Amino acid sequence: MRIIAGRLRSRALEAPAGLATRPSSDRLRETLFNVLAPRIEGRAFLDLYAGSGAVGIEALSRGAAQVTFVERAPAALKVLRANLARLGLTEGFRIHAESVKSYLRRPRIGAGFDVVFLDPPYDAAEEYAAALGLLGGASAGMPAAGAVVIAEHRRKERLEERYGSLKRTRLLEQGDAALSFYAAETVAEAS
């Protein structure tokens, strides 16, 4: 794995050993960030199920003002912290060592994110519905108005068109993976 673009371009990243963590491929990350390019510079980015941190670190490399990583697996957290240290990154990020559900259930008034990315383990299908449901619910300040929420999932596994106020706006498929893009609708749009 490597960083695709930005100030850390071509730098190598480590991934946790074993199959419990499945990092986003370089090609899929490149596709994701080609779409997100105008939404990254100076913005707040939330990387849920962060694993090695590859997606959030890519956002930092491309100029995100703040990246919040949420990961609970000890092996993944160790690799995430090592990747940040190896790259010399000491600011512009926060790490929350807890479950995504626990993190999203806490009210965060004024802590809106401009981009939210989630990539739970493919075999944990219930995590998609739980996280997207919480993001599309009444979570205070999350995501920010006009934010985009992206879920990476198996191409063959279809996510819902809507989770609360979140409505799918785009689906990109690449190899065995897919990216579902969601935006929050206002009450007037949903009616």
C-alpha cells in the first residue's frame, strides 16, 4: 500500500497482518479521492473502521484540516499509530480507540464532518446498517450540512438507498468493491 497523491505521495503504508482488516486498494482509494478532490482541502474528515489509516492518511496528504480515526481492534490501532509516526505526522488528527457505534452515539455538538468514510469488515453486514443509520439519524453535528458519506462495500452486497436523512446519490463499482455515496436531505427534500 502507498499514498496516492499529495504531500506524502508514494510513501509506503503498512497493513495489519491477517484477514481481519482489509485495506482499501490503492486503485479504489485513487477513484475515491478523484471524486472527493474538491471536498478535501481544509475540511474535516472522519475515517470510521480506520484499520491501517490508509484512507484518512490519504486525506491528510491531500490537505484535510483534521482527520478523526475511529478503530477498536488493537492490532489495527498499533499499525495506524505506526503509520502516522513513520510518516512524521504529529498533528491534524485524532484517534478514538473505540467501536464505531459507541463513537457515533455520543453527541458532538459543533463537531460536524465534511466527509465521512466507512469501511467495516465485509463480513459484518450489520455494521453498515448500524453506522449509516446513526449517521442518518439525529446525531448532533454529524455530519455537517452539505457533507458526503461514503461506504465501501462488496460489489455484490447492495446497501439501502436511504438511511434516515441519508440518501444514496452515487454508486461506483470497481472490481469486487463498490463505493456508495450518500448525502443528507433536508426535511423539505425528503417529503
